[in-house]
Amino acid sequence: MQACGRKVSKNKLIVITGPTASGKSALAVDVAARLGTEVISADSRQIYKGIPIVTAVPSEEERRGVRHHLLEVLPLDSYYSASEFERDALGILDSLFSRAGIAVVCGGSMMYVDALCNGIDEIPTVPEEIRRGLMAEWDERGDGWLLSELRRIDPRHYEKVDRRNMKRVFHAVEVCLTAGCPYSSLLTGMRRERPFDIVKICLAGSRDALFERINRRVEMMVSSGLEEEARRVSHLRHLNSLNTVGLKEMFMYFDGVLGREEAVARIQKNTRVYAKKQITWHKRDESMVRLDFTDSVPVNAERILNISEVIS
């Protein structure tokens, strides 16, 4: 198998991850272009249509002709999970490997990256009637009720779950209702062997430099039309796809809870908090090769191509 003049001895997946605003997208495009392959997005929000500014979807110009998969493909009211990402990404990889022998995955959604690299436990498919019924009851009774339901039917998982992430709480409850047993009893934590090599690259570096990048990115989003984008979807704010940093604060501004400048500052702060969570998650994975995000894209791209596990 050949990729731009470099011989690839075995099917390989290059995963480029890192905290928000660390430059993952540009690096993934450069690496994929050099290898003559394509990019699979591992971003739980970029998969939705209609919110490209707040989710920092790379523009056509930024993609430089490199095809991207799982980017802006779902309507805002669609449900999507890490297990569905695993299924879809593996199917795309089969096609890419048959053509190029190598592929690039790029994204900062930690659950998605883990699902693809390590596998995810077999969870029953939730029937649509259960999902719709639970969603309607959640809309009527609120977050407190949903949390109390999880505590009642699966107290073990209730103690472990991020109770501020209502998407995960909802998923745990719907699985309990579907399986007829606690969600926690289905979680084995067993890793799956993949029939391809995986090289994980994590962009890392100074927190001060990262936080400055985050602040500038938010300012650029605002100047690019973040407020207008948020107004276009504000009537759909009950959807989980819009439960994201950047939109939540804008909705609070529209409701008069925050002033405009305060909303922008809150977006910057909450994005920094999210980046800290990503950094903590990445530190647990000792298999990641860490590159300094302040180095240039071409320099880091060449480093990736020269890692012996990637190119032989």
C-alpha cells in the first residue's frame, strides 16, 4: 500500500487529539494531505448541521481539499452517541484502509476517541418509543427528576456519572429502561483489540498559551457571527445538540440573565474549564505521543510522519 510515496506496511490509524483551540484540525488536514488519505471527525458537536461557528467547524478553505467524514451530517434534533460513532467510524475506516492503508481521526470528544480506539461495552439499542417517552417526561419534569430516576434505578452509576452532563444521565436512564437492569452492570471496561495499528497524538503545552488561544478563538467566533448563529437556533434550545458552551451563554444573554460582554467572558471561562477536563483526561493515557501545539503545523506533521510506529 502506498501513501504519497511513503510505504505503509500495515493498516494504521493516526488519532490527533488535544484540548480545544490547540490546533488539531489544521494538523490533521496537513497530515492527511501528505499521506493521501482522509479525516474522520471525532467531535460530538461538529457532527450537527447549522452551528458551524460555535463548534469551530473547519471551513472548506481550511480543509484544503481533504475529505472529512462525520462533519455536519446530522440535523440538530438527531440523537447520537459514542457507540454510534464507534460503529460509523469503523465502517468508514474499512473503506479508507482499502484505498490508502492509513487514516486520520481528529477531535477532542474524549468518549468518541476512547470508543474508537478501545471499544465500548455492548449496550442494547434503545427503542425510539422509550427514548421519546423519556425525553417528553424529562422536558416536563426537568433535570432534577431525571437525576432522581438514575439514583433510584442505578445508584452505583449515579455516584460515578458527571451529574452536570445531562446527556450522559439521560443515556444511562434510557439504557436501564431498555435493558431492565442497571446501566452500571453492563459496563465491563474491557478493551477490544483492533485489527489495525493505532498511533495517538496529543497536542499539549503551556496552559497560559492555550488559554490565550481560547480567548482569541471566542473573540473570533463573536466577530464571525456567533450571536446571529445562536439566535437562529434559540427556539431549539431544548435539544441536547445545543447544550454546549457558547450557545448556553448566548441564550442567557438573550433572556436578559447576562449582558453581552458578560456572556462572551463566560464563554471564554467555560471553554477554559472544558479544556482543563480534556487535559486531565489525556494525562491518563500514557500511550499518547505529546507534541507542543505552539510548534508549527508543518513541523508537527513531519514529526508524526516520522514516528516509527506510523511509517515504516
